[in-house]
Amino acid sequence: MNWIRSLAVATLLIFALAVLAQQTATKPSTSSEGGAENAGAMPTVEEQLQVFAEKVDLTASQRAKVRPILQKLHDATKKLMQDERLSREERLAKVRPQRKQADKKIRALLNDDQKKKLDQYLAGPHGEMHDGLSGATPPPQR
């Protein structure tokens, strides 16, 4: 009888752990920052800087100068994305000039080779930089 009881308890324990793991995996994150744990949200400044540094081969000095530019853009974008009074299109229309200004400031810090790498990178798909903020109209939901 003890053997059957132990088997039943072990089965329930395994089932409970599986349910707990599934709930944890599907629970939406309450974090306001991006990252792998919060897909669909804005990536953090550090994530953006890391991708940018890898794609363009930034020096340590350039990283230090680019970080505040990205931080200012991130803060402004985050503030706009939290404004529920604006439509998606209005948010994008307001964030585009800020992106252009940040791009101009960053390009001033790059050498010609890095500018070419940046142009090549921006010509292709790069969702890791700005998840869903490309300005493209999302597909209709069914």
C-alpha cells in the first residue's frame, strides 16, 4: 500500500511541477524593459548598444559616446509608447524625427568604414534593434 501511495504522490508532484513550469513560461512579463524575457517590448539601451557595437565594430570610446545618445532616444521612445492617447501611427510619427536626430549624432562619431557597415545593416532586416517599431503596418489580426 505504501508503494502505491508513493507512486501517486510522485505522479502528482511531477504533474504539479509541469503545470508550474508552463504557467511561468506563458505568464506575461511585467517588466517595462526589453530583452529575451520580454519579447515584443522595447530592447534596453545595453541590448541596443551591444547589437550596434557588434554590427559596426565600435571602439570603447565610441561606445561611451553612443550610450547617452541611445539612452535619450530610448527614454523618449518609452515615454511615447506609454502614451495611450496616441495611436500607433502617431507614436511612430513622433519617434521618427528623434531617431533621425540620434542617427545623425551617431554617424558623426563613426569613420567611413563603420558608416558603410551601418548602411548595410540598416538595409536588411534587423528586428533585434527595435521590435515592431519599424513603421510598417502590422498585419490584420484575425
